[in-house]
Amino acid sequence: MLLTAAGVTTPAATTAAAGARRSLQLQEQIRQLTEKKYELQQEEERSKQRPEEQREQLMAKIKRDNTEADQVGGRGVPPA
């Protein structure tokens, strides 16, 4: 509920607030759908690759993730 300077709620102010909330909801939905589209496009590209290429990319990702984890954690996992 929005109040004017006189402390009275106006229908226009209430409608504007509802419109602003709806706009934010739609922007968030667009962001989520765009992210999902990107993920699906990546998955489609991976599915077109040969198993050897998929394995190489997965190994590279694991190495990147491990390096990032080492940097964030400040130490690596001790060898087994």
C-alpha cells in the first residue's frame, strides 16, 4: 500500500507499485530462462561431440575446478 504526501493511498500509486513488482518478476524470469537456454545450448553441443572430445573437456573442467578449489580453500587435497 502506498501513501501520498497527505497520507492517502491512491489507486494510481497502488497500480504503479504492482506494475513495478511485476516488472521485477518478469526480469528475473527472463534472466532464469536465458541461463537455462545457455545451459541447454552447451548440453546440445556436448552431445554432438565424440566420446573422446567429451572426456577431454570433462578432464579440463575437473582440472579448472580443482585449481579454483585450491585457490579458494588455500590448500589442496592431500594425496591418497
